[in-house]
Amino acid sequence: MKKLSACPSWLDLSKDRRSFIFVPEKAEIVRRIFKLSIGGLGSYSIAKQLDRQNIPAFGKSPKWDHTTIDSLLRNRATLGEHQPKSYAGGSKKGVPIGDPIPNYYPAIIDEQTFVAAQTARQIHLASGRGRKGNDLANLFTGITTCAYCGEATKFYSNGNAKSLICARVLQGNGCIRFGWSYRNFEQSVLHFLTHPALLQNRLIDEQRQLTTLIQQLGKLTEPNPLDARLAIASQLKTIVSELKISAGGKDPTPTHPASLIKRDHPARFFEVRLWQGPLFRALPVP
């Protein structure tokens, strides 16, 4: 191999500049960034989280920047790919030439992780959330559906009023104009998942996963619960195979398409299936 001029910021070059050096500490940081993105955090929040934990940034800057995070999440070099480019004419970013070269760099993540991060980024952009805080607002992203029409339910924030509402309602395409206050919904579902009866007649691996989830739930009262919330969100995607929201009760009265979206119908309930087991119906906690 001819001498190399540069490499991705999470790798190093050998002394003779003819090979790449895998740096475990940097690789772990990259994996954490992807995990945070898949868990629901935007680039601003990820940068703040890394700075708060004093995780060293790549490059000369002592702080992480959201543009660096966003660029890294889109960079297929994390998979080991190299895209040859031409810098003729003074182009700083370069113009791609030819096909990407696979297995050129040491891979940091796999294809499944990369695709999951791109999906999470698109959800952030489509929802317009752009959250810049240090919390994971919705533990149930990609899991909840509307019991009436089957569409996904979306996290909707209107100031301090945060709810889960049918996507069709938010798009103005019909359905029942009711929502469920997010805080109450989260408390209700997590309370249900701690019921001891759910551990009965389970496979050993399922019991282990539920036990781990309950342990993470116990960490939500800690001063910085972000790591616990990320772990819970990830575990929920594995454990919960179906979670239907009946925000307006069993037989809601049709509402006018232009009427206000009401929250917390007194007869609301949710139905949840764990793995391929039975469908349970549960009521909100007080």
C-alpha cells in the first residue's frame, strides 16, 4: 500500500503511514454516539451529553459540536467504506469518483446499526423536534400504534403539554381527536411491566430481559437518568411486540375534523403484547 495522507478522526495512521490503526477508545465513543442517536437523541443533545461526561472530542476542539456528530452519523467510513474523491478545481469537500471501496478502513459499527441511526435521524427531522436538552423524551418511538386506525402514534409537544397522538390526527386526515398525556402514559406502561405475574411461564431469556428492564426502571430516580432511559428504550423495542393506544376509550364518539384535540379521556386504556405472547389490556395509573 502506498503512503496514506489522512484517515477518519476515530482512527490513527501507522508510523510508516501505510496502514490504519484501530483505536478501541475512539471506537467505543463512535458506538456510543450511534447508540444515543438510535435511542432518540438529536445531534445537539448528543454533543452536550458527551461534553458533560468529559468525553474527549475528536480533533483540535475541546468540545463536541453538533455538526461533527451529524457528519459522523452519516459517514459510511464507520462501516469501513472509502469513497474516492477528486479535489480538482480547489474543491474542499471533494467530488465522489467511482464506487465506494468496502473494507478499506477498520469497521466500527455494522450495517444494521448504521441504518437504524439513519432512520432515527429522519424521525427527528420529520417530527421537527430538534431537541437540545439532555433527556430522552419518548421511550416508545416506533412502538406505539393507534387502536382505531392502526397508524403510528406520534410524540407531540406543545409547550409543557406533551402527548402521544395518532399520526392521522396530526396530519389532519381523520381518526379520533384524542391524545394521551405522555408522562401518564409512560408511568402507566412502565408500572404494568413491573407486575410480577409477567415473569411467570416465561422462557429463561425472556425472564432475564424483563428482570434487566425492571433494574433499569429503578435507576430512573437517579440524578442523571439518561443512560437508564436509553437502555429502557432499547429494551422495549425487543420486549414489546405490540402496543396499541385507545386514547378515547373503547367506543369513542366521532369528532369533527376541525375540533380541538382532547387529552386523557377517562376511559382510555392500552393493549400490549410481549414477544409473541397474549395481548394484555391495562388502564392508566391515577
